[in-house]
Amino acid sequence: MKVHNHSEQFDGKPHAWCGRSDNAVPSDQFEATPSADRCKVCEADWFPHGQPDWHFQQAKEKIQ
């Protein structure tokens, strides 16, 4: 199952940025998830020009 970027709706429930699933994670965790495991719609919205490798590495280090 793909991971979706969380879009805060202020109701305490996870909401996918794309609206396609309830398997949403906070943005910092989404950024640290490998591209192959992400929803491509959420990824294209969050990283319209792709996520640089250095950013992915920083995101992984941040959540550890």
C-alpha cells in the first residue's frame, strides 16, 4: 500500500493530500519515504520538480 501525504483537516483523522486513501502520514515522514512507496499524485503535488537526493537524505536523518 502506498503512503500518502497528510493534509490537515483539523478533525484528528488522517487525510491523504490526493483524497484517495486514509493511509496518510505527516509531511516529514512522507519526505523520508522512498519514492517507490509513495502515492505518485501526492508526490507530484509535494515535489513538482522531484525531490533532490540531498533533501531525501536530510529527511531520513531527521526522523531517525
